[in-house]
Amino acid sequence: MLNANDKENLVKSSQTANLLVQDLRDLVKAANPLLAEIAMEILQQAVQIEQRLNRIDSITNPEEKTE
């Protein structure tokens, strides 16, 4: 369903979102309570973005997800 350029951009966006989620999970453990609280709020949003990107990938490439 997606052209090659769109697919590449979707993959890069998904990978970047995953890296952001990983880094925010570490930041949630910060010694500074305010920093940890803000990181938790941003983490929740980043997880939602990552999930939405993964859903788009699944919807646009159903043949790649079957085993």
C-alpha cells in the first residue's frame, strides 16, 4: 500500500520512536523527582506514538506479518 519512500520513512519513524521510548524509560529512573515525573508523562505519549506507528505498519503490510 505504501510506496518505497513512505515505507522507509515509516520504518525510520518507528525505529526512532522505539529509541525514544527506551531512553525515556531510563530517564524515568532519574534521581531528580521532577525530571522523573516529566519523563513519565513524555514516556506515555511516546509509547502511544510508537504503538500508532506500529499499527500503521501492520495495516499497510499485512502479508509481512503472517507466519
